[in-house]
Amino acid sequence: MKPRLGLVLGSGSARGWAHIGIIRALEEAGIRPDIVCGCSIGAFVGAAYADGDLDKLENWVTTLSWQDVLGLMDVGLNGGLIKGEKLMAFFESHFVDVDLQALPLPFACVATDLESGREIWLREGSVAAAVRASIALPGLFAPVARDGRLLVDGGLVNPVPVSLARALGADVVIAVDLGSDMVGKALRTASGGREQGSAAGWTQRLLTTLGLGRQGDLPPLGSVLATSIHIMQTRIARSRLAGEPADVLLAPRLAQLALMDYHRAAEAIAEGRATVARMMPAIEYALSA
């Protein structure tokens, strides 16, 4: 019997567009997963893929400008800098909002219970609601109320949810870790001028306007938060992957992308394709075992 292949798409904010390139390269090599699981941006891409909307998603993200990214942000200070309603309204109207169990390709994603800290596996109910919960990065996106819980980004507990794919029946797992080269990068690039014309630069200017920007010789709040999140998710991912290893771990090199650089999709997609090319011998070996 052919082993069931699970594809696990990890968290990583704007770097997550690399998942599109990875999926494209795998399919071009004749490799199509039987199960897809995602966390945060991996849930966003995974849900679109599971419903057959990857072409539409790729067309959209590759035409995004940083002004378009800003247009999807509904700024507020109640629970997070961004409420997320505009983004999810766009997702629902342009991509998929059906029941998770109705998707053509089995899909599930991960969120975190804000009160208990428990890992929550989202396997039924609205796709859009599940994705919205999985991407609710604390401090940036407001939490989501669901079944009596307040849910936030699954990356707090399981950034690369191999365990979920195994639980859904995957025999072989290809997983994507977007954070392997990120620690410290936000601090090193915090003063770079190139971000000033980007969504990341806009976010920093907003924080400065609110009195939360650079103070003396200290880095700005946005850079401290981004670096702290990178450290946390990298350490959690390494710990979880050590106990629940994937058969093949793909690690795109995208440290140059800032948290909100969603308009740089072409760069991320190209690196996703390149990652698969580098790892193809390991992928073929895992699938032939």
C-alpha cells in the first residue's frame, strides 16, 4: 500500500508565501500530499491549497504592493494592533469558506488557547474561522473567540505541527520550518532604510506615532517584539521537531524578509522552489522507503 503523505506548513508571517513555491515544486515532481496541516500563515496557504485555490492565491500575492497590505489592516488597540476583520473578509470572499471536513484535500490547523496555553487542533467548522484563529499572532492580531475559548496563533505551541499530520494518518511527513535562520535578524535590520517603503516600515512608523518607537540607543518596540517572537518560535519548533521529527524537513532561507513583508511574495516563492530542489534527494529517499 502506498504510504499516506502529509505536508506540514509552518508559521512564519510573510515568509509563508514560500509555501506556495514548495507546493508548486513538489507537484511538478509528481508529489502530491494526501493530508495538509498548517500553522499561522501555513494554515492560510494550506487552506487555499486544500480547496484547489492555490492558483488564485498565487496570482493575488504576487501582485500585492505594500499599499495593498496596508489596505487589509484594520488598526485597533483592543486585543491587537490589527483586528483582522478586513483580511478575513477578503479571504472569505476570494478564496474558501466551507466546513473543514468538506475540503477536497484533508486539512487541519493549529491554534493556542490563550487562557490554558493548550494546543487546539481545528478540524471542523468554518475554514475561514479556523485560519483566522491560527494566524492571530499576539500583539498584532486580536484573539478569536471560538467554542468558549480565546484562540491565538498556533505558533506559540506548535509552529510546525508534525504531530497533527501524524494524528490524521500521515505515514510520511514533509514539513516546512520557516524560522531556522531568523533569530536576531529583526534587530540587525531594524535601522535599514529599505524597510521604510514597506509594510514593515509603516508598522514601525505607526508604533513611533503611538510613542512606542525607538528610545535612545534601544531598538524600536517592533524589532524587539519581532525578534522575541522569532526566538520563541524557533526554540519551540526545535523542541517539538526533536520529539516529533518529520521524515523530511524543508528550511527556506528567508531571513531578509520582515514580519509584514507580504508584498515580497515573488522572492519567497522562488526560495520555496529552490528549497525543494536542494532537498529533492532526501524527499525521493523518504518516499521510496
